[in-house]
Amino acid sequence: MLMNNYDVIIIGAGPGGIFSAYELVNLRPDLKVAVFEAGKPLEERKCPIDGDKVKSCINCPSCAIMRGFGGAGAFSDGKYNITNDFGGTLYEHIGKEKALELMKYVDGINLANGGEGTKLYSTAGSSFKKICLENKLHLLDASVRHLGTDKNYQVLGNIFNVLKDKADFYFNSPVGDLKVLEDGTFEVECEGKSFTCKKCIVSVGRSGSKWIEKVCNELDIETYSNRVDIGVRVELPAVVFSDLTSELYESKIVYRTEKFEDKVRTFCMNPNGYVVNENTNGIVTVNGHSFDAPELQSENTNFALLVAKHFSEPFKDSNGYGESIARLSNMLGGGVIVQRFGDLMRGRRSNMSRIEESSVRPTLKATPGDLSLVLPKRILDGIIEMIYALDKIAPGTANDDTLLYGVEVKFYNMEVAINDRLETRYPGLFVIGDGSGVTHSLSHASASGVFVAREIAEE
Ligand SMILES: Cc1cc2nc3c(=O)[nH]c(=O)nc-3n(C[C@H](O)[C@H](O)[C@H](O)COP(=O)(O)OP(=O)(O)OC[C@H]3O[C@@H](n4cnc5c(N)ncnc54)[C@H](O)[C@@H]3O)c2cc1C
């Protein structure tokens, strides 16, 4: 049927897919573009956890936090890090200059769509670099635009309004099969219907990791095993980190442990923020975000401390390893476990009364427990070492009442074999964003979307 034919089909409406669509409809309004999204439209996305009737994750068939218009980024803190130092390795494909240029371009679009007035923080010239180095900590270079969860949501809503009449959006529409036809075009199967397209942009993010693995197997597209980052989310009074957060907002700090020479790093810092659950393929882990509006902010700051695990042959299933550790915490705690740092150091579990007596009020309802029963010794030792190192630049980090939530797992998709156009071995089939294993952040995923849209528009 004619109505099912498109010039371009984009699978996934996270930042990667959204920015592909945005750029495409602007550069080539003549093209017929469709976006298929497994989750709901932005305004219908709602996590059922209300802290009252529903206290913890109930494993919805389609997680409202991870899926829907805006992707995993919709309720995120909206921190767009403009840097090649972290957030992905897009620069390996398109070059550092181009990658930075596209991240800045994305920033401009966000500002033009409701993000104006938000602050751009930068590590350039910061005195914290020296203070960190004096304490064996390494502060990575970046500029970070903090939209905040509230502004980020508004920006997404505004961008959808720009797109909705220029591209066909299919929500609640998980793509099943993706086939390459004999004439080099593509067939996309969704809920029993078939759609064809000349170009296909796959941008399915982390929640689509199993799906992309299946597609790569079926189409014989090579994938490479990747890493997994495992750790905890730290929550403490905002004042402990206020010197750092008021100057830099988010500081990416790396520490090399003395015991094992492993690298531990801070990740996703949320001043005056909230700790939240994250559900990936039915496994509940922890994450965090914060609002821009002062009246919505909490009294705490949270950030993750993560240890990267790279595996060598013959082991390939790095995500499976991370999932098993997360499952263990889910088994013991029915979800995420929370423990006071003081309890961890005294070798005892936290219980409800110890948490209630703590001076840090938790922003997430999690089960008090013992993280040493969950995390491998090497990882836990690294995290403890880093907490003491951070205590030197932000005194109070190693206080007994500091809360640790576990586990935080940063899953990375298998890296898909793509060329410098982010195209697979099938001309016209592009894989971008976190689903490609190349990006791990809002800014890199969005930049990859713009890049591919321009490649297609030029043809
Ligand atoms: C709570 C939270 C906070 C975060 N905070 C930050 C932050 O502050 N800064 C930052 O840089 N990063 C942050 N991240 C990470 C960031 O959200 C991701 O890196 C980014 O969203 C990746 O974009 P993407 O488009 O590649 O994938 P995603 O955003 O994951 O979007 C992929 C979309 O594809 C859809 N999909 C999957 N499979 C299919 C299918 N078969 N058919 C149709 N649709 C499908 C999914 O439903 C999803 O909506 C956060 C993540 C979370 C969960």
C-alpha cells in the first residue's frame, strides 16, 4: 500500500531519533519521514510509583521512564555535556571538531525551543582542577548545559510541536522485524503491519539493546562486546558538594585506586536532586535527576560512583554480568538497596530505624540492606577508596550518614559495526545514539542524529 512507504523511517524517539527527524524535516521537507516509538507520547508518560499506593517499580510492560517521546532522556536532568572527554566515542567516527560542532548546534536548538536562560557551566579555568590533582583526583574537561528536568520536558514538548505535522509519529509501536529487501530498501514490521523505506535510522537506545542485538544477528551485522560500569549512587546533604556544584554543576572526577589501580569515576551529578529507580529489561537499578526550578529541589545532592569493567575473551556478555549483580540486589531488597556509609564500614546492614535516624533524608524509598552482599569486593573497595578521596575535596562525603544506593549499573550496548557515516554494511541502514554502543549521553546521541540526517539530506 502506498501509504506505508516512506523515504526515511526512524526507529526510536529518544534524543537520537528526535534530532534526526528535526534536522531531516528542516533540510529536506520534500522527504516523507516516519518515527516509530515503542513508548507513549510525552504527555502520557507517567511512572506509576507515587510513593504512596505504588512504592517501588512494578515492572510495567513499557517503562515510562525509559520509553516514549524523549527516550531515556525525557525525565533526565537534561545535562547536555559538550565534550569529547566522556559521553561516548562519536568523535572516533566523525572527528573531534565535527562532534563538538554538532553538540553546540544541538545546544542552540534546545535554547531556541525553551531552554533559553539556562546556565552553561565550564571546567575551563576552574581552581578545582588543581585541588583535585593535589588529592589524586582528575577533573575532566567539559562544558555542561543544565536544562533541568522541568525545562528539558518543556523543550521536548516544543520540539514535538515543531515535528508533529512534518513527520508521521507512531507511538505505542514497537518495531518487530527489520528486513533488507532485494532492491536495497528496508521493510519495517510493526504490530502486524509492514512499512517500507529507502533509508532507515535505528536509534533504539539502551532499552532497545536486546532488539538491536537480535536485528544484528538476523542481518549478520558484526557487534563487539563492550563494557559495563557498576557502582552505587551516593546521596548526601547538598551543602557538602556545594562549592563544586555551584561552580561546575556537574564534575566528572576520575580516581585511580591504590589497591587495584582500577578507575572509579563520578557520574551524573544532581545538585539538590532526587534519586530514582530505573528499569532496564525488568531489572531495577538506580539513577538520579534534579529540577531547575528552586521550589522543586531537594536538600540533597546525588551522584554515581562507577567502576568500569572491561572483559576479555572468551567472555562477551558484559551486560549480563551487570544484570546478574543488579538481580542480586533486586533479590535481596525487592528492588534497590540503600545503606548508610557508616553501616557499610562497620560491616552491618542498614535497617529502617538506622535510616530514619540518619541526618540525610533519602529521596528514594529503597530497602535498607547490605551492599557488601551484592557488590564484588574489588568494586566495593574501589568505591570506598574514592569516597575517602572525595572527602578531602568535599569534606563530609565520608560521613557515616552518607547514603549509598545500589546498584547503579551503566549498561552499554554492544557496539555495532558502523562506518564513518554511522552506516552499517547495508547502504542506507544507519545505527545511531546509545543503541549503536557509540554514544552514552544526551548530547552525543543527539549529535549523531543530526549527523546522519545531514548525510541523508545531502544525497
Ligand atoms: C534517569 C536518567 C537520567 C539521565 N540523565 C542524563 C543526563 O543528565 N545527561 C546525559 O547526557 N544523559 C543522561 N541519561 C542518558 C540519556 O538519557 C541517554 O544517553 C540518551 O537518552 C540516549 O538517547 P538515544 O536516543 O540514543 O536513546 P533513548 O533515549 O534510550 O531512546 C530510544 C527510544 O527507542 C525506543 N525503542 C527501543 N526499541 C524500540 C523498537 N523496537 N521499536 C520502536 N521504538 C523502540 C525506546 O522506547 C526509546 O524511547 C540519563 C538516563 C536516565 C535513564
